[in-house]
Amino acid sequence: MTGSGRLLCALYLATGGGLAWTTVLEFLHGPRWAAFLFAAASLVPVIAVVRETLVRDLRAAAAGSRRPARTAADEVVHAELEGACCERWWTSLGIHHDSTCPHRTRRSSAA
């Protein structure tokens, strides 16, 4: 984990601890609705720490492999490239196909 990731996790845990302490104080001296609100809010930093560790693991796995990890945009581009059928289709913005293209379909004027 990088230094910034460790710092974020420390801040998340400190925030979660402060919210947990506020939850205890609200249960003892305050309204119950506020105690439940602080209890729910104290779970958010825990979720953030779990997310940071998952990001760390994904980065380590990507660094371990010889190719970089694909983002969602990379996956979309890869799927579009795999679905491309002919050069004319690309140059005509998906309107026309080459005569030898297996994906060529005839357009009907019937509605």
C-alpha cells in the first residue's frame, strides 16, 4: 500500500473511532435517533478502509501480471474492436459495409 493509502486508512479509522465514541455518548445522554444515526455513520469509514485494501490488492495483482489492468473504458473499446466487421463500416460510422463483409444486411424500405 502506498503512503497516501496508509494515510487515508489512518484517517478513516480515526474518523470511525470518533463516530463510534459519539455513538456511545449519544446512547448514554442524547436522543436515540441521533445514536442510531452516528452508529450508521461510523460504518462508512470501515467500508472505505475495505475499499482501500481492495484497491491495493488489485494494483498489486496488476503489477504482478505483465500487462496493466483494464479499466471499464478499455473493456468497452476492446468489445467494440472485437465487434468491428470491416473497414468501410468504421469509415462510414457504422452505416455501410464492404461487399465481402459477413455482417452486411440489406435495408428494407418497408416500415
